Amino acid sequence: MNFLILFGITVIILLISTVFLGIRILFSPAAKFPQHRIGHNKEMRKKEIYCPRTLDKLERKNCAGCSYFQESI
């Protein structure tokens, strides 16, 4: 019985904290969820953090003269 009371209190606390954390995003008309994709996040672009596909393209461009990335026909 004590376990069920403790479990219920824990669930209630988690629900309340989730609601309080989401109030700004849920009720503010100008608020947006932060962009989590690497290619679309402005802060990550400022720090020059790229997605693996873009990073591969940059590496291939920088290594244009070497034969490491040359595809065999």
C-alpha cells in the first residue's frame, strides 16, 4: 500500500513539473519548440557543427586533389 502512495505522489510531481516546464511553449503565441536538427539550428551553425552528410560533402570538397575519395568506375 505504501508503494502505491509513493508511486502516485511521484507521478503527480512529474506531471506538475512537465506542465510547468511546458507552460511557456504551450501558452505563449510567439514561443516555438527549439530546433533540434543540426542543419536547421542557428546556434549549431554558428559553432560550425554540421550534420554528417554536410560534413562529408565538405571533406570531399577539401580533398578534391587527393585520390582518397575518388570513386572507382
